[in-house]
Amino acid sequence: MRSVQVLIALCLCGLVSAQAKPEISKPAAAKALAASVESDSSSRLPVKRVVLYKNGVGYFEHSAHVRGNQDLGIDFTTGQLNDVLKSLTVVDLGEGRISGVRYNSTAPLDERLKALRLPFGEQVTRSDFLSALRGARVEVRGKGETATGKLLSVEQEQKTKDSDVTYEATEFSVMTDAGEMKNFELSPAVSVRIAERDLNEEVGRYLNLVGSSRARDLRRMTISASGSGDRDIFVSYISEVPVWKSTYRIILPEKSGDKPLLQGWAIVDNTIGEDWKDVKLSLIAGAPQSFIQDISQPLYARRPVVPLPQSAMLTPQTHEATMNEEAEAQPPMAAGVVGGVPGGVASGQMGGPIVSPQHGAAYAKLMNAPKAGLTMYEQMGLSSNEESIGAGADSAIAHRRGEGNTVDGQ
């Protein structure tokens, strides 16, 4: 009986305390709740159709009714967003247009760490941390000894204990304000405090970046629709989903004349983070071709590094000849050439034999003489032993090797 009375007393106390609470204006609370629900529902893009395949991909359709300019959001994981960006289709079914699609992009951790002043990687040891702080002002407290100054050096040394056990110790030196260098061995009994505020903030930013890599993998895609009036927005894409599974069982009847019942169940996992309410679901036994591409992560191209020249030119670069000098040094036009073209033939084409001026008549005789059975010297009326045709030349005419003719004996 006593326990029942205690229970009744507790119930009465709870009732009194509940009645003693101040009343909240119900109309104001209802209005605020309705506004928040309306705002959340207006920015949502619910799923209307889902098609699941046996190879772990699914086809999704979303649709929503919008008015004027409005933003619609869908949440994905990084793996899902990679597939969505490859297959996304967004259509404004009214008189408006899709003005943009955006999502929160995150650079890889190693690229974000490059923005810090401290040369830290994702994995940092104590000696690496102290090496990155060289030149910074620190305060060191050890076994009965303290020092305040700038960190000078960090070294790794092999030491031996009394039991002949060798270990690696980290020793660092601090240059005090009085110009005295003090040496410490990094151990659990030694503490190092950074005495610079901006450097402390930089270490805090580094720890925040490392901690952000363990945050929830949530990527929000926002679709911006621009226009006037009421209209519908249609969105479709392909995303990674778990493979749907099927199970079967047979229920045998009690009477021998009745037919057995074959029952099948499809096991579907919804992992997209949104309830499938009033959704048209289709299960396909086929397996279309699919691949994975990390398209949602920023891509950085590696460019070659071109070093600066080590030697400097003390004098400007000069050339041996110019266009004008070559024009002035050009030899005069050869005489006895038909058409006045040096080295030409009767038709005026370049590439003919060049003949000295005093043998112009011989060249004309050569061109008009019959060619059969005669040598070049015989056609020109010259002896093959004559050596004085052209100053310093061994022969009157020589053919240029390869592409044209030139005077031999240069």
C-alpha cells in the first residue's frame, strides 16, 4: 500500500509541475511550425520513380512543382554523386529554365594542406612537427629547467642505455633571448609550447583539416530554376545502389486436390537517405554496362617545370650576314643567257648551266647543235683537253649535284 501511495504522489507532482509551466502561444508556434514545414517541402525534390538493376545501379526520377525562382536540393554521398554527374538530366517543363546546378566540392586533403604555411602532411611525427617549427618562438619546460626562445635545430641521435640497449632519441636546441643555446631531449617529461599566436592558429587549421576528412560524407546538389508562374521540374539520373535480392518459398496445401502456392519476395535496400513514399518501383533482372569514374573530385594537371637559365648573355646575339649584305654580294647577271636569267634555259626556267661571259657564243652553239653522238665539249666546239674555260675552272660546265647545276672547281 505504501508503494502505491508513493507512485500516486509522484504522478501528482508531475501533474503540478506540468501545470506550473508557462503557456506558449499556440497560434504563434503553429504558424512557425507550418512555415518551417512549408519551406522544407518547397525546397525538396521527392523521388517519384525508381528502377533497380542487378549490377548495383539504379535509375531515379524526381519531380516537383515550383513557382517563380526557386532552389531544389538533393543529398548524395560522394560515390553516388560521381554517377549522378555523368547521367544527370534536368528539365523545366514550363516556361522557365534551369539556371544552374551546384554542389559542394571538396579538394583532396593533400591539396588543402598545401595552402598552409606549415609543411605538414597527413601523417606527422613529433620530430617532423618540431622540424616544421624551426625559427618559431617556443617555451620549453623540462626536468627542473625551462627555456624561452627560438627553436634552432632538431636532430635524431642514436643513444645507448645502461643495459646496452640502443634507441633513437630526438634532440632539439633552443636559442634564448640572451643568446644562450640550450639542448633538450624530447621525452614525456619535456613539454613544448608555441609562443606565437598566428602559428598556434595555423596548427589549429591543420588539425581541423585533418579532422574534416572523417566528417560525414554528404554532398548536397542544388538545382536553381528561374522563371515565372507555376510549373513542374523533372530530374533523372543513375546512381549506385545495393543489389536487389529475391527469395522464394512454396506453401503446400493441406488437401491433396489443391494447388501449392509459390511465393516470391524481393529484398530492396533504400540507402539514398530519403524515404520512398508513393514511388513507382521497378525491379529489372538485367545488368547494363556500368563503370565508376571519380568525376566529383577536383582534378589537377601536372605541368612540367622549366628551370631558369643558369648563364646570362653579356653581349647581344649577332648574325654573320643580313638580307641586305646577301643582296649586295650577289654576283652580276651572267651574259649570254636567253631571257637574262642567270643559269636559265631558253624557256626562262631556273636550274640551267652557268656559263662564263666569254663563252656565250659556245653555249648558244651547244643549245642549237644536235645532241646525238656528241660529247658536251664537241657540241661546244672545244677540245676535251682545253683547260682555260673560266677563270680557275677545270671544266666549262658542271652539273649541280642533286637539284641543279653549278660551276665546278670551286
